Amino acid sequence: MPENRVARPRRYLVCPPDHFDVRYAINPWMREGVRVDTALAREQWAALVRAYREHGHTVESVEPVPGLPDMVFAANSALVVEGRVFGSSFHAPERRPEAEEYAAWFKAAGFDVHRPVSVCEGEGDLVPVGGFVLAGTGFRTVRAAHHEVQEFLGVPTIGLQLVDPRFYHLDTALFVLDDGAAGGPANIAYHPEAFSPGSREVLRRMFPDAVVATADDALAFGLNSVSDGLHVFVAPAATGLAEQLAGRGYVPVPVDLTEFHKAGGGIKCCTQEIRPAP
């Protein structure tokens, strides 16, 4: 029988897609010369923000900056746990100025920001769940950053090796269904084939009841989703995943961000969660 799920209000930081475009190629989804429908991107992004607010979540925005087309992908800007901000140091030179813009926003909002020494791309590769931080590596964030995160946050960090370049960030291959903050069991959804054999075994041991996504659903950006513990904001094309979630007692909330798939991003990529101190 499906468990009783409870939504917990969240605080999200986003960036309007005013300057979103595909001007370079830094992952397998990006192809130079691809046309972005700017009006459609704005409509899709606005629908995501509206869905969050309609489900009781707080949404704040950082000002977009001309010349930074990927700034819309707010998740990559930082990891925020218990009110502590671990900033980003981007792998691609084209994205490095984003780190300064987001750090300025957090500082203006009253946060202290740790700027990493190692290459690290925020929630793209750092996923807090159940008192741990799952930390991806293989394409962007380096292993040295995992140690830096653990030393800064004092939270055990579990390294996971990504092996398929289509899943270049951890948040394209895995997302948190329940973070354990409300007292229930922590759980995730993930696509095993995105990970090395050892990392798959780690995930099996840590999350024996995880939702396992097919390749089709993963490639539809179904794992670039956001859950509040009950509602799961998910790509509409990930139909098999949505069925699994509904069978577990979650409520799928389809939000179409296909225009952002052209740059390798989706719902979670556009969403930075600000986790307050307990």
C-alpha cells in the first residue's frame, strides 16, 4: 500500500531565462547553432515558478546577467545546508562568472559564502539526503571538492562516480524523493546505468526502496525533478517514472521544460533550494 506522504514547504532560488540561449557546447545535449525559442522558454519557466507557488513554496529570484546564458540553471550555483552556503567553481570558463553573481545574491541576503578551491558545481553534483551529501564526480565536480564540502559542512559525503556523459551532473541521474528532514525515511529515485558498478552498489545499500528509473525516463529528464515530500515536479515525458511515483503515494506534477533540454537542463537545474538552519 502507498505510504502517507507529507509536503514540506521549501524555499527556492531561481533565475529568469531572459538571456537563456545555447551559445557553446559543454555537454552532449548542447549543440552550437541550435535555436532557442526565448518566448517559449520564458513561458515554461514561469509555469514552473507558478507550480511551486501554487503548492505552497517560496520562490525568490536572482537578477539575470547579459552574456551568461546558463545562469538560469540556478542549482549549479551553490549547495545550501542549514543556512550555510557552499558556492561554486565552474568547470567551463564560460560559466565561471555565474559564481560571482550568485555569491553576491547570497551575501546580500545575509549568508556567508564559502568559495571552493576545487572545481564544484553546486547542487548539480551535491545532493543532501538523510544526513549525508551524495556527491557526484566524473564530468564536472572533482573528488577533492567532496572532501572540501565535508570539511565545510561537517556532513558525511558519499562519492558517486558518473560514467555516462549524457548524465554529466548527478542531478540528471538522481533526485531526492524524501530528504528525511521531516522524520520519515530518506529515499531517492535514480538510473543505475548512469553510475559505476561500485556506486550502484552504494546506492542499493543506502536506499533499498529507491525508485529505479528506466533509460527512457532518465533521458526525458525525469530524474532532473524536484520533490517536496509529496508533490514531485517532473518532466511530462517521463511517464513510466510518474506511474511509479503515483504507485508509491507521491503526486506527480508535470512541468514541461523541454526548451531547456536543449542546454542539458530541466526542472531541478533551474531550482536552487535554500535549506534553513534547523
